[in-house]
Amino acid sequence: MVGPEAGNPAAAPMESAVKLGVRDLQISYGRETILDDVSFDIHEHEIFGIIGPANAGKTSFLKAVNRMDMFNPEMTVGGSITFNNVAVDKIRNVYGLRRRIGVVFPLPVGLPLSIYDNVALAPRLGGQKNRAELDIIVERCLTRAALWDEVKDRLNSLGSMLSGGQQQRLTIARALSQDPELLMLDEFSIAVDPVTTMRIEDVLKELRSEVTIILVTNLVQQARRLADRTAFFLEGGCVEVGLTEDLFTGEVKDQRTRDYVEGRFG
């Protein structure tokens, strides 16, 4: 286990407040344990990377944060996850929680709606009916997702007709339309080209001043470019958490971390 009590300097209190606290987290599907004894803090306005090979529990962690266990009766979550110091499993309004925690999945999920309506959907569901206000929200979110200049003249076109990279940025714009406090990205670049990946990375660097970001990625160099701190998941546990650059160039507590980031397995 790695946590504030484990003596890891990267886990020591930072100047910013704790946005997400994880203590003794355990995730199982039926009798199979996916994650066990995981503890760390994620602070406001940091990009927190999570790396590790396939089936290390990274996506399951995101599902537990966003209470997606409710959709899978086989999934059980133990331990504690707090969001703004409130246990997520005690929050009655789960949909309200998900409005504050946005998720971007590996493959873009374009709704069968226009570009405009994709972004305006969540504000409308939240009660916003004023067209002028919706216009402002749509333009702001598409701009923040580095997509506005490419689509501003065809907002009534189907979002599903955009390229894969544009659809992924539309997904980010849709997540931002809820003004989340925490944005979680799960392998966002798996289906987009390198140029679009770099554009989205630039977007994330800018967004970090507004939101806290959890970045799950199999691309260790992407974590190195973006993340302030990074957790390494392996075989159902969190091997260690550290300042990202330290995991690549400094002292690591577990040789498996160095072996992974240097490509010796994974």
C-alpha cells in the first residue's frame, strides 16, 4: 500500500486541498479481487496519472469513483473514497455526483444529436432553457476542448459525422458542459491520431487551472508529459505513488516501477 502514512514524499500534504481521498480501497467482481489495499490523495488542480498494464484495475478505480458499481451487481467496493471530504457511497444524489465528476472513455461516445445538442444536453437536463445562455455554454466548452474553430460553422451537423479525434474532443466538451470539479480520462488517446493527441494534451494542461484531472493511460510518456504525480498499478495493487519525474529519473521504492516505465514489461 502507498498512502500518506507510507513515508512517500510525493504523498505528503500539498498546498492545495485534497479533492479525492482514497483509503484501503478494495474492488471485486464476484469472488475475484481487482484492487486491494489502495490508498492515496489527489489534490485540487493537479493532473494525477495512473499507469499500469492491462487488467491492473485502473478503469475499475474510475468506476468506483463515479459510482458506476451501481450498474454492475457483481462489482463490490470496500474501503473509502471521499470527494471533497464526503464519502461517495454516502452521497444520495448520485446523478448530482456525476455532474461534478466528468468521465471521458477510451472510445468517443457520440450521441445521435447535433454537435450543438451534444454539448447542450447536460445543461438542458440541469434546467437551462435560455438559448442565449446555452449558446455561451456550447461555445465555451467547444473552445476549451480545442474544437470550436473547426465546427463553429456546422453546429447543426451530427456529432457522429466528425472524425474520430474530433468526436473525442466533442466528448471532452460534453463532459465540460457540466462544469465538473474533477475530470477523469480513461485512455483518451487510444482511438485518435498523434497530432490530435497532442492537441488534447495541450487542452488538459490549460484545464488544470480550472479542474482536477485523473489521467489513466497505458502510454507512460504521456503520463510523464502531463501528470504532476503518478500512481503505478500492478497486479491488483498500487505499487507506489510519486512525483512523475521521480518515477522516471529519481529514486523509486519498487524496482517493478522502474522496469515498467523503462519498458521492460507491460
